[in-house]
Amino acid sequence: MKAFVLRSYGSPDVLDLTDVDKPVPGDDEVLVRVRATSVNPYDWHNMRGEPYIARLMGGLGPRKPKLEILGADMAGQVEAVGKDVTGFRPGDEVFAVLEQGGFAEYVCVRESELAPKPKNLSFEQAAAVPMAANTALLGLRDDGRIQPGQKVLVNGASGGVGTFAVQIARAFGAEVTGVCSTRNLDLVRSIGAKEVVDYTEEDFTRSGRRYDLLLDIAGSRPAWACRRALPPRGTHVVVGGQAGRWLQPLGHVFSVLAMSPFVSQRMALTDATRCTENKQNLMTLTELIEDEKITPVIDRHYSFEEIPAAIGYLEEGHAPGKVVITV
């Protein structure tokens, strides 16, 4: 099969489209023919080996990549199943969050990590969902403990995670305010934000408005400043932050965790790697999608051979919604 193989850290040019052995499913695994995937910051962090501190902490390989085939999102059709698999059969349409393997024509996935694809989505739309929507769901429901009627601020509302977060928060009965750039104001309004803040014109930490829950995806303001946007018992959930070679976005995350014991607000961290091995979250998202409460926002489509270009575009940091790949 064809796959993009990562043998060393670097720019998208280091991804090598080559022939590799087609995987064989284990007893509890399903072999899936990948029909679509998408790109995430997770992919380019692993491709670049950045931030460098993550190499020292074990999240990335110290000298060479831990992951050989990137791609955390996958939507496709079941090709074959292991002898212990009972929930799927060849031809079933499925999707999943992967640790690796989406940038290939086939991938093996444990049955416990695989879910039926939402019936009302194409493969490309479904491939936009797994990691980004899972991250938004974890941040709002599990770490943010969102409640109906709360005022929720999503900082970074127009990105892959943000567009899902705005819709999920609204589906849970919250009143949502989104922070984004001027060119994405209409988009964020269209997906359910009651109010939008143009960060090029206004600093949400100095507006005087308070929110019960701040989902901080962009990491554009220091943690101590974000406290001004919260009441004494508000919640600040950090999903990510601005990228850097050495420390960021981990520096932003560490600052929130260091502050947590000393402030009245609740500080929490959403780790996107928790998205794998959670089939129930995919089922929850499927229910919301099939009820038409959330829908993927897709910015651009690329072909399989254009995966390096797709990652390069995502690295620029201005994609509204998701960037998807047809395999």
C-alpha cells in the first residue's frame, strides 16, 4: 500500500510517499480501507519534533520520530476483521481517532477504538470529526463541566477544535461567545455563537465581561490575564496555545497548572491524546451530528498525494475549520 512515512524531523518535505506492507489485523483488530483523513496540529508537532522540550519529556522521540506514519483522523470502510471482532464486518463505514496511521491507504484499528461513521456525513466530513471534535467535547463536558445556561467563551473559535466547541457548547444549552479574527466573525456567528469578539480590535480579558467557562484553544492571552474574564468560581480550560520551537505551547499549559493551587477559579487541562480509546465519545458525537446539532466546518480539500501541502497550509495557522484529505 501507499503511505507517507516519517523517518526524520523536519518540514513537510520530509514526508516520503512510498510503498509499505499492508497491515494484517490482529485478533481484536479491524483492517480499514482509509477513504479520508484530515490534518491536525498533532501531526505537524510530531513531524517537526517541536516543541523541543517534548523530546526531553518523552512525548516525542529524542532524536527521531516515534511515529512512522502520521494521521490521527480516519474515515473508511472495513476491509477485514480479526477472529475476535464481533461488532464490524467488511463493507461497514467507520471512523476513529488514531495514534498514527491515517496517512496511508489502509490501517489496523482495535475494535474498541472504532465507531460507525455518522450516516449523514461523507467520508471527508467524517474524517474532520474525530480528534478535533473529541478534544472540544473533552474540554467542555469532562474538564469544563459545562452546564445549561452557562456563559461560555471559546478563545480560538474559528479553528478545527473551535468550530466544534462553539456548536457543542450550544448543543449543551450554553450561551456562547467566540473569539476570532475579523474575517471569521460571520462564520463563528453562523455556527451558533450569540456574540463574537474580534481579537484584532478587542482584548476579551479587558472587556469587563465575565464567563462561567473559558475554553482556551488559542492560548493568545496569559493565564493571569484570562482570570479577569472569569468570576471567582469560574473555570479556565486550556486546550492548546501558540506554537514555538522550544517550549510553547507547553509553557502556557505549565503556567496554568502552576497557578491552579493558588486561585479561586478552577484551572484544567485538556490533553488531546486522551481522544484515542474512547469509542463512547465518538458515539456521542455521532448522535449530535445525526441530530444536526453539530456539523463539520471544512476549509479546504486536498488529495492524498498533497498531504505535505495540506500540513504546510495548516501550519500557517489561519485555517477556518478543518483541512481534509481524500485518500
